[in-house]
Amino acid sequence: MDKSLTADGSTFTAHKILFATESTGLIHQYQPDLNTDFCSTVNLYFTAATSPVRQPILLLNTKKSLVNNVTVLSDVADTYSASGNALISVTIVGINNDEISTLTQKVKTELTTWFGKAVESWELLKTYPVQYALPKVPSARHELPSIEFKIKENWYQCGDHLLYGSLNAAMRSGRLAAELIVREG
Ligand SMILES: Cc1cc2nc3c(=O)[nH]c(=O)nc-3n(C[C@H](O)[C@H](O)[C@H](O)COP(=O)(O)OP(=O)(O)OC[C@H]3O[C@@H](n4cnc5c(N)ncnc54)[C@H](O)[C@@H]3O)c2cc1C
């Protein structure tokens, strides 16, 4: 049986261990050659009297500028906003070193070209920088040889960093690793 240490110091003992951490997490100490490049993002949440979109969709900017995408979460489920106002999520790519007030103003100026002057009255609720948002992979992979899910006897790995950055890849890699574990019995 193998033992493995987690971030909070708990130890678990198991016949088989599947590491499902991001590439810079626990797995990295056992796989030093793993690609640990990643992309960062900043999320800004605004509230507004009315939704600028009124549809449960994600608006993806096809041009290279500050804002990457916008979605109005309260258009997806109105319970996401306790006040009845619109809850708007804005994502920018990379960690931005501007002061929050400067960044907010730049975002609002850009979104005024999308939605008009109503943007001026949007109120910033909260900003979240996400350092490790997605793994940066040289190219997306949809299949992997079984051997790449295996670290050593009874130790396995999965995660989006093995395929491409997304929930779909994370779940797919988890399924492929689980199938290997079952096959190996
Ligand atoms: C803001 C944002 C929006 C996103 N939106 C989408 C989207 O709309 N659609 C989509 O498909 N994908 C989206 N993604 C990407 C998606 O979240 C990831 O691709 C997915 O979560 C990766 O799953 P994972 O299981 O590989 O890794 P993670 O979800 O990163 O899970 C790894 C876990 O391992 C834990 N861990 C690491 N080290 C240790 C340790 N030593 N001990 C214990 N635990 C440890 C971490 O705390 C973490 O919980 C988004 C990501 C971000 C940041």
C-alpha cells in the first residue's frame, strides 16, 4: 500500500492512488517533468439595474482587446442575484497589474462600445484574480496512451493538463484513468 500527503496534512492509505491535482499541485513533486505552464485570468463581477444581454449566453470577444468574455449570470438563473438586479461576469485574460479602479474604468470604457452608455452606471461588486486558471498546453490532445496516466505501480494521474484546459478534458482524463485502474484490477 502507498501513502500520500495532502495539502492539509491528512494522509490516506489505499491500494491504488489517483492524483487529480492541477499540474503545479501535489502531482508535481512526483512528476517533476510535467508541463506546469498555465494561463491566468481576472474576473470582475458587476451589478446593474437591467441585464445588457437578456439571454443565458456567453459573449466571447473575437477581437484581441481587454475583455475576453461577458455573461450575465442572473440571465442563467435569476436566483444568482438576491437583489433582483443583473449580476454580470466579465473575464479578462492574464493577471492585470492596474489598480482595481483603473482596470474597472478600462473595462467599462470597452464595454460601453458593446452595450452603450448604460455601462457607466454598472457597479463593481468584486474582483477575483485567478493565477492558475487553465493549463497552457502546446496542443490539445483527445487521447493518451495508457502509460501516461500511470506514475508507477498503483499510482495514477488525471487532470485537464494532460489533455487540454476544460471541464470536459478533466472528466475525460478521469474516466480514462479510472478505466485503466479497473483494467489493471
Ligand atoms: C474562472 C474559470 C472559469 C472556467 N470556466 C470554464 C468553463 O466555462 N468551461 C470549462 O470547460 N472549463 C472552465 N474552466 C476550466 C475548468 O475549471 C478546469 O479545466 C477544470 O476545473 C480542471 O479540472 P481538474 O480536475 O483537472 O483540476 P482542478 O479543478 O484544478 O482540481 C485540482 C484540485 O487539486 C487540489 N490540490 C492540489 N494540490 C493538492 C494537495 N497537495 N492536496 C490536496 N488537494 C490538492 C486543488 O486544490 C484542486 O481542488 C474555468 C476555469 C476558471 C479558472
